[in-house]
Amino acid sequence: MDEPFAAVDCHLRLRLQQELLELWEQDKKTVLFVTHDVNEALLLSDRVIVMSANPGTVIADIPIPLPRPRDLEVTLRGECLELKRKVYQKMGVPLLEGAYAG
């Protein structure tokens, strides 16, 4: 799925993310989901593949060990925030000094 929620408003996006999580819990089928939204990637994924801009190559493969079933609440927990820092670090996004963990 290539950015299927990109063209919807925030409230609908959150609802669709939750519905996708619920559908996945029923069938547990593999889904390849492309997104530029780090929160969305962490919420929906078991692993996040970080790619470079040009040329598009894999620069990181980050396992997401957050427990399932998941809901939006998981993105507010410390363990998710540490994963977010790790993804941003791999992307080369500058954060406040000392913000990177590991």
C-alpha cells in the first residue's frame, strides 16, 4: 500500500489506521506499507525500513518490538519515542543535542 491515508484529514487517518490494525489482527496477512509518517510507521509496523532519498537505497532495517494488539496510545509511550528517535537518527534528521538514544 503506497501512502493510502495521505489524502485524508487527521481524524479519518487515525480511524483508518485503527481499522487496518483491527483487520490485521483478524487475518495477520503481510502488508507492505509505504509512508513518510514516522508515527504511522511505528504504529502499524513490525519493522521499519528507512530509505535514502536519491538513489533510493535501504539505510536501516529497524525491528519494532511494540506489543500487539496496538492502538494510538502506543505512540505516546517511552519505548515508542525511543524508536522514533532511532528512525529520525537513521534518516539524518537533526534533533536537539542529546536527543538520540543509542
